Amino acid sequence: MRRTRSVTTKITEGEYARLEQMAQGQTVNEWARDVLLAATPRPTDHVLLSEILALRTIVLNLLFAVSSGEIPSMDAMKRLIARADDEKLGKALERLASVRSAP
């Protein structure tokens, strides 16, 4: 694939020196391209994280119920699964946003 677009920014000499160290043998441009593209979430990231978080919600709620001596009914399980499905994408997006905004 032919690259035809550019992204540029101005940095200090000290910042450039730090980037050179981080590039570890790559050119700073190659390294920066790799880092920028790696930081771009893929749709599959959202789907996988959403499903994992829904599964986590279901498992933790079931473990809590069972450890409290409860046996969830079929209706309770259906409600739990529906709730986990309804909330999974929002929770995944929140988690991804918090990771991106972390220092």
C-alpha cells in the first residue's frame, strides 16, 4: 500500500532525543507511525472487550448469588444476561477511554 498522507508536529530538541531513544533502531518517523497506528482501536477490540466484560458481569453475579446460598431462577438469569448485554459496549468504551486518558 502506498503511503500518501502525512502527519506532522513541532517538538523540542530534548523531546526529539527522547523519541530517538524510544525508536530503538527505527527512524523516528517509522516508530511514530507504528505507535500512532497501534494506538488506534480496531472494531474487534470493542467487540472482544464488550463480550469479556459481559461475561465478567454474569460470572461475578452468579458467584455472588451462589456464595450467598441463592440459586438463580431462569428469569433471574435471563435478566442478568440481558443487563450484561445492554451495558457491555458502554462499559467497554469507558474502559478504553480511561486507558487512553491515563498519563
